[in-house]
Amino acid sequence: MIVARSIEEVRRAVVGARGEGRRVGFAPTMGALHDGHLALVEASKRSCGFSVVSIFVNPTQFASPSGAAAYPRDEERDAALLEGAGTDLVWLPDAAQVYPPEFATWVTVDERLTGVLCGAPERRGPDHFRGVTTIVAKLFNVVEPDAAFFGRKDAQQALIVQRMARDLDFPIEIELVPTVREADGLALSSRNAGLSGDERKRAAAIYAGLSKAEELAAEGATDATTLVEAVGAELRRAGLEPEYVEVRHADDLTAASTTGERPILLAVAVMVGDTRLIDNVLIGGDDR
Ligand code: AMP
């Protein structure tokens, strides 16, 4: 596995791989890797002969420098996991090279997508996604992959990246990977490490609620409030108060009052102690 730090090293390695006729797959991450990230690498390896992973805790998507500073980091462990998964190149960008002095250019996707759910002004705000799309665009411009892999766990982020790639003509296939979960359904997340034993147990209510809603939908419930209420009830049983539980059309994130015609996203965010967790399920769509 090649360990690259500079943009030049990455470009050289990718040009070499492409010269050998290998398709280039790319999965951007912020490190503190788990099996959810490794599922992206597996998907990348299934369709590409050269798999690239970046690890970069992107400061521009955090509300404050302290948020980025507190994010868990373990370069050595991450590199070992990636090597074990068959990654060909890991890129650990140098923040000073990514964001040089006088950095002044941003990629923004319309607030119809970035100003709802997690991007609502009273939550993380649309600037969070401006940070995401700016770094993803920059990483795409360096790696120039044929395909890039994103997790459905962050469904809003995945949709925003797909829209950016389409609108700005990035010649990159954006592939979405199903959410990897613990045995009790909790979505794997680097943030789960921040949960106490008791919080970890209560966090299982998030997916329990989403599953209950899926069941109701399968039995014929079409009213969005019924689904939202099913999730809310599970959360409250575990002593959790959601930041939001919302039903939105999966392709454009407009609010949905009923399910049926179009695939819908049932999305939830909840503070469990000091840890903010998100999860979602797709109802009436093909999430494979
Ligand atoms: P992060 O390191 O949290 O920025 O995540 C990097 C990528 O991994 C994103 O595309 C996430 O959606 C994806 N990811 C994170 N957790 C999971 C999971 N449990 N299952 C599948 N993909 C995930």
C-alpha cells in the first residue's frame, strides 16, 4: 500500500495505475476507521483495480476549530486496517497544502438540499455541507477517480455529492454503499466511541424506531406522521429526545407527507449524551 502525503505523490501514483489500464476507485474518509468505511473499500475493489482512500479531518465542515481538534485520530491503526482490506493507496493530506493561505473558493450546493435536515440553520447549518462539497471537489480534482464511494448512513451528504458531481460535470460515478450496523442495529460511526456503556445501549433505539417504521410502511402505512411517531416513541422509551425525525423525498429532500409514489428517506438525528448520532432508512426505494 502506498502512503502518500502530498498532492504530487497521489497524482503520480494514479497516473501510473491508469497507465496500467486500472480503473481508479476512491473513498474519502475522516479516519477513525471501522467496518462501515471498509465496506466502501470493498465496494471500490469490486469494480476498480486501484483503490484510493483519503483520511482528512476537514476543518471547514466543523462549526468550530475545537470540533475538528476533538475528532478521534489514529493514523497507524487506520493504515493497518486499510492495508488489510487491500487498499492500494492511502492519502493523508497535509492541511496546509489543502487549504493554503488566502484560500477563497467554495463549492456550494443550493440550500434546497443543504439547508434542510442536518443543514437547517438551527442545526449544523448549510455551511457544514459547503465544507463537505468543497473538500470532496478538491479531493476529486486530485485523485480524478473513475468511481467514488459514499455511505448511505450519511444519506443527505451522499445526495448532495451526487448532485454536485452531476451539476459540475465531474466524470465520476458516485456509488452508494448500504449502512453497516452493529448486531443490535446501531449504525457504525466513529462517534460511537464517545458513548458510555449506558448510552451505547440506549442508542440501539434509533434503529429500532426506524425498523418499526419500515415495518409499518410494509404493512401499508402511508402517512408520514405515523412513521415519524413510531421512531419518536422508540426514542422516548429509551429516554432520548430527537433533534429531528423527518420524512423527505429521497431524490430532492422536499418534505413528504405520505409515502407511496416516490422513494422516501426517513431520517433521524439525536443527541445521546454529548454524542450526536444520525441514521436513516430508505422506504420504497432500492438501497442496494
Ligand atoms: P466519515 O469518516 O464519517 O466522514 O465517513 C466517510 C464515509 O464512510 C462516508 O461516505 C460515510 O457515509 C461512510 N460511512 C460512515 N459510516 C458508515 C456505515 N456505518 N456504513 C456505511 N458507510 C459508512
